[in-house]
Amino acid sequence: MPELPEVETIARALRQGGRNGPAILGQVLDSADVLWERSIAQPDVAQFRQRLAGQAVDQVTRRGKFICLALSRDNLFIHLRMSGDLRVESSRDERGETRPLEKHDRVVFNFAGGLRMAFNDARKFGRVWLAADASQVTGSLGPEPLSPAFTAADLYQRLQKTHRQLKPLLLDQSFLAGLGNIYTDESLHAARLNPSLPANRVSPDQADRLWTAIRQALEEGIQRNGASIDWVYRGGNFQNHFRVYQRTGKPCPVCGTLIQRRLIGQRSTHFCPVCQPEG
DNA sequence: CCTGAAACCTGTCTGC
DNA sequence: TGCAGACAGGTTTCAG
């Protein structure tokens, strides 16, 4: 589900509190309950539970679409994939009774102070890693799009190296970390680039536009606390500001032409045939 | 190197 | 009402 802005919103809430519960920064892990074993990518479940116990949450950050918890001795990575979410709450209700879990809770992290963090994931695609060496998990990710180190010239150079179509390329996390289906379509529309255009045919000027569009789309998404669609992620309102995503048959906000949808790289792709012409 | 298809899953919605 | 099929914010793996 979530892309960079949604993951960023969740990471901030874990750091400062808000959205789905109190902050977990500084909390000490007591135990973990694994309700769906395949949610644990690494190491095996027994080792995962054993190593976790007693470690404090020293830092909460984000890298691409990964939530990264720096623990006392390890790093805990959470990837929400299509339907994952995190919920922080007290383990007991007002009467002191153990609070029941929710449908689709897959892993529950219990903290020493009485809080718990539930990883809820209807579709079971999400994964959790525990690794001493962070590069083992996030090592192959491309640049962080909002980092000052990522420049328009940088993007242009990377685009020149391949003839892959822009849409699947931007979704490739080793090319750029954090874009998903929503923000890719929104960025390409703002940059006036056709999603099927081969990357090495993008001019320096167009690369500049794409760089600006990507960063603006992501920043607006973060500012609106992400996009909430259907039953999955809740909290943000960026969905009310989509220009093309899920707006098939509705007018382009720039020229009024009806937005088209078609499959590119097996993902549904929304674009304006006039603002984003072929070739 | 690149593309497309399939797999991993559950839930919702549409149309017959 | 029931049921089949399409579709959903992601990633990996495999065949060609």
C-alpha cells in the first residue's frame, strides 16, 4: 500500500506519537508474538523473538518504503507492501484486561512499559527483518528522492543509462527509492512525460521537470499525511488532490482531456494523452 | 539487458 | 442472492 509519503507519516508518528498511537522511541522490547510466520523475512522466527528481547528503540527513520528502527544491537526493518499498517496501543484496556488483537494482526511487539505495536497486514505481503547489518536489507536501494544529495543532474545521468520505459523504471526501487503507483503517475503527469517513453530519450530539460515533479509530489503527499484509499491506510488526504491517479475518464486538470488508463509493466497507469503525448 | 507472466494473499466491487 | 472476474498503494522470481 503505502509509498514514501505514507511511510514517512507512519515513521513520524512512531517517533513523536500521533496518528495511530503514542511514540515508541525509547521503549524497550520485551517480546514479540508472531501470528503469521511468513511475515518474518529474517532471521528464523525463534531467533527473531530471542534477539529482540531487551533491545531499546533508539531511533526511528525511513529509507525508501522501509521503516527502520535502530535497536540497541540490531536494526528492525518493516516493509508494509500493499496492505500493511502499524498500530501502537496499550496492551491492556481501562479495566486492566488484555486488549484483544485485531483481525489481520500478524506480528505484535510488546514493550516493557505496557505498550505494544501491532503489525497489521490483510494481504500478508508485508515483511519484517532483523539485521545487525542494515545494508543487508536496504543496500540495493537507489537514491532517496528528497535528499539534498539527489540532484536533477543526477537523475538525468541515471536516465541516460537505460532504455527502459519511464513508468516501470521509476517503480524500480533500485533506480529511485520510494515511488509507487500513485506518485509515479502523478509525477509523470506534472512533468508532462509519457509513461512509456524510453528513459534515454529524456532531454536534460525534461529530466529537470521530472526531478521537480517527483519532489513536489512527494512533498505534497507528506504535507497531507499521505493518501488514504479504500480500507487500507487512513489518516492522510492526498487522495483528494490526485491529478490522474484513479481518475480514468475524468478531465485532466490542466487541459480538460479525459484521463486514460492502460497497463504498463503490469501496473495500471493513468495519464493525459494530450499533456503527455507519445514520442 | 529487457519484458512479460506468475506468484504471494485477502478484500471489495461490478456485472451477469 | 450467488458467483465469477477484475482490481488493489509491492516485490520477487522465472522464462524467453
